[in-house]
Amino acid sequence: MALTKDQEDLYRKTMEEAKAQLDTIDDEMEKEIQKARERLAKLQESKRSFRQLYEGAAQLLGVKVEDLGDEGDDLKPGLNGESGGNKGDAKGQGEAAAQG
């Protein structure tokens, strides 16, 4: 069954509009993902800072440092645009602060 010229024009117009909407949604999604990445990076930096503060205070008091765990220190692969994170670096900084 062949389409009439009017039907073909209507479907082409519908297709173009749908494609434009898909592109708009893709752009919006990318913006939201970027906002989330930036917020996570700020939270990670804050966590690292407070961990150093915690470990430094514990060292000054001569108190054994409670294991806070390293879960969630770094973004999971794919969220930060990299294959991994700086988990080893963050842990090393905390250990260096604890050792003084």
C-alpha cells in the first residue's frame, strides 16, 4: 500500500519533529548528568577533607582511627568520564595525614 503525497509529507514532518525532540532530550540529559558529576565531585572533596580532619584529630588524641571504609569515595567508572577514580590517591592522602 503506497502512501499519498500528503501522507508522506505528514510522516516526514512527524519524523523530523520527533528527531528534534530526541536531540533536545539528549541535550537536557547531558546537562543534568554534568550537574550530577559536579555535585558528586564537590561531595567527594568535602568527604576527603573531613576524613583528613577526623584522622588528624584522632592522631593528636592518640586514639585509634575508626575504619570509615572507602566505599563511595570515588565516582564509579563511567560517571566521571574516566575508567576509574583516584581511590588509591585519596586513601594515600588519608594515611599520610594520619601518620603526620
